[in-house]
Amino acid sequence: ILFGSRARDAYVTEMSDWDVYVVVREHRGDRPFVRGKRIETIELTLDELREPGGLRYHLAWAEPQLDKTGEVADALREVTSVDPATATEPLDAYVNSYYRSAKNAGLGLDLASLLDAQESVQHWLEFVFRTHGRLRPFNKWLEWELREHPLPLEIDLARLERIARTGALEDQQALFRETEALARTHGHGATIDGWQPDVAWLR
């Protein structure tokens, strides 16, 4: 399975290596991973492919270059699928971070407010992608993902950047209002309502 910049034909430079997963029945140790090689090979079994942990996004949009049994393609579909119902957790984490950012701003704790605002952006992106049954991309791949595989809603990246850089409350409030509408449309209204009686204040 080819992955990374070469697989997506993006951000490729003369220094770019070739990142390859090789799926095996069992480890034999004849394909050791060596960082910095022109071809960086990572050997893993089907079970390990199905439980990639933080490597899941590496596999998004990937297709096996060789698949003798069809099992690799099946495993890829399995590990890159996302249940939209799981969007509840990052939604709650987003609201929590935004709430703390707004509270800290009112207390004059500017650094704390900014750091909370930055955390809220990460949770918000996780919520939006999960809501649409998608893996949230690594930060490097966010703009590529939205350009090559658009979501059915427009994401205001400039506003997200302002929130991350300044923690501006007016931008956070606008984002929350849009998020509330999106959450209720997709059946996550109970999570928003769990923040009563502060929802009107958050808006």
C-alpha cells in the first residue's frame, strides 16, 4: 500500500521518499523499517492493518498496489470507515473548549483563553469530519482533503485560522451558531442541550 505524499501526488519534493506498507501473513523480519531510506517500508499483518491506531488517516484514499486475496482492500475499507454517531464525543469536547475559552477571556486570562480556543478548533474539525463519515485529516492534509474530497458544507478556513491565532470571541460565537445548526440537523442536538443553561450565552 503506497501512502503519503507520493500516493497523493501532493507536497512532493526532490527529497520526498516513498512510504509503503507491506501486508504479510506473519512477520519474518526481512523488511526492516529504516528511517531516511528512499523507500521506507513498514511491514504489518492484516490484524495490525485493521487496528492502525493513530495511523488511520495514512490509509484514507489509499488503494493496494498489490492484493492477491482481496483481504487488504476489505481491511482498508473497514479501517477508513467512520460511524457518524461517534461525532457526539468531539462535539462535546469542542463545546467544552469553546466554553472555557470564553470564560477565561472574561477573567482576563488571555493565554488560557487562546490555548482553549486552539484546542476547540481541533475538536471541531474532528466533529465535522466524523459527522460526514470521514476521517479527520492530519493538519498538513486539511487543505488538500477539502480541495480533493470536499465535504458537503463549506469550511471557513480563514475563520479557523483567526480563532487559532487570536481566539477572537466573535469568530468563536459565529462558529458555535453554525455548529449548533449542523449538530441538530444530524441528530446531535442532545449534546448541545447538555450545555444548558449556557447555550444562549455561547451563541
